[in-house]
Amino acid sequence: MQRQAKDKMWKRWGLFQATDFQSLMYPCFTFCRILGIFPYKLKASTFEASKPCYILSIVISCIYCVFDVILIHGIIASKMDFGSVTKKLQVTIYYVSSDFLVIITHVLNSARMRLSQTMLEISAILPPDSYQELSRFIHTKDILAIILRIINIYLNFYKLLTYQLNFTETPLSLNIILVITIFTVYAALLELQINMLYINYICVLKACFKRINDNLAHIQKLMINDMKQCNLGLISRVHRNQVLLVELQTLRKQHLMISNTVQMLNIVFSLPLLASIILCFCVTIFDLYFNAVHWNMQDGIFISLDRYLLDRLLTAMMYNCVKIVLLAWACETTKNQAEGIVTTIHDLLNSTDNKQIKKELQLFSLQTLHCKNIFSPKGFTVDSTLLATTVGTIAMYLLILLQFLNMSHSCDEKAAISVTQPN
């Protein structure tokens, strides 16, 4: 009885038992709606704008932008003391990037609604089994990601608050720290949901490409069986070829729709994803710089970590690494699934001698060559090389910061020597 009650509860909320696109995206859409970045409602298989949710989105975006302007103005006017110039640079870059993310997310609300409508239409080709398989991964990922992110934010800012109040020479007031924490938490959760929504859409596209590939493999199997059955009548063979020809035309149209959706996805998510990657770089580079790099008059630059800084550094880097790996994995496997269709089409060409089917397969092959199903926001390709690119970029900018640190202290030493020398 208890198991049946749990199954009914999961089915009611659509968790792990998705049967359509709406139930598949339910957790992600719910979290996005809480953050004010999903001002839509679904009526009769159509996404429509919701005026109350749009007003909420505008209010949240305006409040966040006003806060960012005040904070950045306070940093530039030296009204807020964050310590060193490098720390001010970190805070400025982070909040400028997050402000840009909030604004562009709100501006692209209409485009994201059209993309969701397109995803709803093309996902109709998926069978119920595919939705259930996707829901096990997507729902688990979304729920665990939001829980782990909240825990990570709580631990980091609790430790940061303690460290700021107890170990810094000029700590900010408690009220300022709490306000900054609230808005930073919102920016962190917004950045997380943008990434989760992007990954979920890519997973749906991968399932659609896989469905086409499976159907092509099934057609190839039927062709091979027809060639083996020598007693198959001429009329039956002609009828079977006509049916296969119609199915190939349908699959070619579906492939074109999915490929166009990939391009739409690149356009809609290019700027938000680029801002998210910049935030990832910013957090990781400055965390490494402030938590691991130190200066000593005798030894110069040296690497040292205490327990507090090590815990904070590891949790932040672990989250960013998992996010980058998920993005790279989803984009790479989807690209490979799309490229697998080309191989299946050429296998089909070798399995038939019908001129009409061969012509249709040649058109299909030409279409796959023109459709570049690559995920590249603003020319920044997201694939298996993303992690290596990320590590290289972080190392390069970290070395630049180390050079500035060395130069600044060298200038201070020269100035001190010139002051102490007698005339």
C-alpha cells in the first residue's frame, strides 16, 4: 500500500515517470518559475505568456539591476571597502556579469517561449519509454543540483561571513553582507537554472536524434530481410518500397526540424551561456588567487591553504567542474548521435537497389552535411574539449594575476628603498 501511495505521488507530480514534454520538464520549469524566469503557462499544448509572471520577472530584474548599479557605484567611489584592488576587480566582474545574465534572461523571455514551443512539438516523436528514461536522469539531476547548490551556497557564505567579521581588518557591516548574500544567492541559482534548462533541452534533442537513428536502423533491417526473401511478390515489394520511401521522407523532415531547433537553441542560449561561463571563470580564478596565493617579503609568492580556505575552494571548484563536465557531456553525446545518422544513411544506401529510395537517401545525406549540429554559443564550441579549454584559460589568467601581484610588490619595495636611501 505504501509503495502504491508513493507511485501515485510521483505520478501526480510527474517525477521519474514522465509521459510527455511537460511532465519531463516539470521540476526545471517549477524552479525557473520561482526565480521569475519562466513567465509562461501551458494551455492545450501551447505555451502562452502569463501577465502576473511577466510582471514578477520585470520587478525581480529591476530590483537586481538597481542593486548591482548601487554596489558597483559604491566600489568605484570607494564607499565599500572590499580590501585589495584585486578583490574589488573580482566583485565588479562578478556582478557586472550576473547583471548582464539577469537582463539578457529577461529580454529573451519571448524567444525562450518560442523555443519551448518548438521543443514541445518535436518531442512528440518520442515514445513513452524515452520520456521515462529521460525523466530518471533529468529529474534526478535537477533536484540534486538545486539541493547541492543551496547547501554549497549556505556553507560558503556562512564561512565567508564568519571569516569577514573575525579575520579581516575592515569588515563590512552585517547588513551589507546580508544584502549582498541575498542577491548573490539569487544570481547563483539563476545561473544554475539556465545551465540546467540548457542541458535538459540538449538531452531531449539527443533523444530525438536517437529516435531517427533507430528508425533508420529498423528500415535497414527491413530492407535486408526483403532482399533475403526471394519469394516476396512484385506487388508486395513495390508496396513495401513505397511505405519505406514515405517513412524516409518523414524522417528527413523530422531531422530538418530538429537541426533547425539546434540552431535556435544556440541563438537563444548563446549570451546567457556565455555569461554563465564567464561567471564560472571569474569565481574559479579569483578563488584560486585569494585562497591559495600569498606574498612574503622573504620568499615572494608562495602557495598555502588553511582548513577553512581549502574547504571553500574545493566545494566551489567541485561545483564548477561538475557543471562544465555535464555541459560538455550533453553537447558531445548529442553531436555524436547526430553524426551517427550519417553513417546509418550510408549503410542504407548499400542495402537497397531501389532508385527512388536511393535518391531520397542521397537527399537525406546532403541535408545532414548542410546541418551542422554543433553547440557553439558565440563561436565558443561546447564539446569534449571544453574542460581542457577551461583549465587552460583559468591557468592563463591566474598567471596574469600572479604577474601583477609580483609587479605591485616589486614597485612597493623599490619605493621603500628609495625613501630609506640618504640624499
